[in-house]
Amino acid sequence: MTDTTLSRPGAGPSTGSTAFSILAAISACHLLNDMIQSLLPAVYPILKDEFGLSFAQLGLLTFVYQLTASLLQPLVGLFTDRRPMPYSLVFGMGSTLLGLLTLAWAPGFPALLAGGMLLGFGSSVFHPEASRIARQASGGAHGLAQSLFQVGGNLGSALGPLLAAFIILPHGQGSLSWFAAAALAGMVVMVRLGSWQRQNAKPRKAGGRAATQHAHLSSRQVGRAVAILIALIVSKYVYLASITSYYIFYLIDRFGLSTGDAQLCLFVFLAAVAAGTVIGGPVGDRIGRKTVIWVSILGILPFTLALPYVGLTATVVLSAVIGLALASAFPAIVVYAQELLPGRVGMVSGLFFGLAFGVAGIGAAGLGVVADWKGIGFVYTACSFLPLLGLLTVFLPNVERR
């Protein structure tokens, strides 16, 4: 395959070629963006002790952060479908930088909420346009490109608990500001990516308009398929919210682990999520995205049902299996939706990344209330049935282009 490098911004990828250096660069930016974003839930134990927060307040903080991203991402994507803004990535990372510094020096809970909102706004700007760059550089291997893009984000999310355990826990809340250097580095790379995107954008045909839905499906079929995908996103991300926001507390409460050891267990789960993301896209290119969605969501049901009743070692292993399988669904869902609505790449990316953030935020807030009311163990028992929504996959039409 032909590669396109950052040093040659005018040499765009031809049809059938994949610009791996561009994909590597946008994946690295995704890593930096999501690494910074993941520091927020990773430092929840510090914030809980420092400010005397309840689980409900932690859920509200997650809700504010993720709702900001979820509401704005589809709007940003729809706007940039009509008016591409290659350098908006730099602006988004700037908002993330401000959010990080706000969290580092927050004097109270309202300031924490403000920092969470700034982080959410940064994500809302980053994900739709970055996903567009990944598709533009794919050379037609859309599942592979989406996986490579998303794995950067998942690796960044996995780094959060490690950084919290080895840097932030020993040095305190203010050490969050040390990661401003990562945001600045990302902004430098994003300037180059913006130049590449602008110089390699396909010119619009005069008087022409891209198709906005799959050629062989009716509007009703497309709408039903999108509704099913939304239900699957709800299943996936509410369950993920139960782990990313409360897994540390669950391990501490049930098995008596230290905060540092619990952070390491969370890292194992998030690393499995990153691995699953790599697998989902290319496997979907080969065997079909509908098959990947079906297996990765409904297929984890036996593992989620067993998780609340096993010992520590089995808990870590099962959580890794669940993370691996669940993560493989998201690249398949995004590319499937892009094929349903081929002329709306930015809007689709923003919608589904936004849904991921929004559903996780609402789920985290609701689960925090449930945890305060019924206990953290009950949360995992209740959430274990969510993969049953994977049965809806049977109603999805086949949209792969053969």
C-alpha cells in the first residue's frame, strides 16, 4: 500500500491506497486527547477524598463532562460536513488544555464542573473532524482506518489509570497541570494534519451533491437501522460506564484492594478495550460489520452475568474479556452507520461519538445514584443484563459493499 507522509502534504492518497502515516498521526492525537480526558475519572478517588464528594456528585461530574460532548458533537459534525474546518482540531485541543488546568487548580465542586465542561467541549470538536481525516486517509479500508483511529483513543484512555496511580496519586490534584505539555504537543501535530486535510480534500462537483443515504434502502429502513444502532450504543456504553466510573470503587469495596492496585486492574480492562478496537474494524471489513456487532454485544452476556459472583482473579479476567468484545463493536457500528448515510461522515461520526459520551454520562450519573442507594455491587448485577439488547442486531439490513 502507498503511504502518505506529513512531510508531503500535497501527495494525497489515491483510490485504493491507505495513508498509514496520516492514520498514525491522527491516532497519536487521539491518544493524547483521550489520555487527558481519561484523567478525570481516573482521579475520582482523589477528588472524592479532597472535596468529600458522594457517588452521585461524581456521577454528575461525569454527566456534565460527557453531556457537553454528546450534545455538541453531532452539531459540529453536521456543520463541518457543509463547511470543512481542518484547523478546528487545534481549537478543540486548546479547550481540553484549559479544562485540564481548571481541574488541576479547582478550589471546589463548581470549578470541577467547569473543567469537565471544557474537556467535553474539546472532545466535541476533536472527534467528528478527526474521524473524517481517518476516513479520508483510509484508501477504502474504512474499518481498518476507523480501528486505527479509535485504538489511539482507547490506548490513551488506558493510560489514565496508570498516570493517576504513579504520578497524580503521589503528587496530588495539582499534578494534573503537568500534562499540559501533552496537549501542546497534540496541537502542533494537529496543525500539520489540518494542512494535509485541506490540501487533499476532494473537490466538490459543481452543482452536485453527495448521496445522503444508502442507495438500496428506503428512508424508513435507514431510520430503523439508525434507531437499532442507537439502542446498541446504549447497551454498550451504559455497561462501560459502570466500569470506567465505578470499577475502582467496586474492587476496593468487594476485595479490599488499595487504590493503586485497583487502578492497575482498571488499566487491564482499558488495555483490553484498546485491543478490541484494533480487532473490530479489520474483522468487520473481512466478515461483515453486522456479524461483528452481533457477536461483540450479545456474545458477552454469559460473562457479564457471571462477573458479580466470581473472585478477584476471575473478575479481572472476565472484565478484560468483556472489554475486548464490547470494544470491537464500536468501529463496526460507526462504519456501518457511515455506509447507511454516506454523505454525512462528520454528522454520523459526531452523532455516534456524541452518543457514546452522552449515554455514558447519563449512565454514570444514574448508576452513581443507584450505588449510593443500593450499593456498588448491585450496580454490576443490574448492568449484567444490558447485552440482551444485542438481539436487536438481527433486524439490521446488510449494507456492506461487495
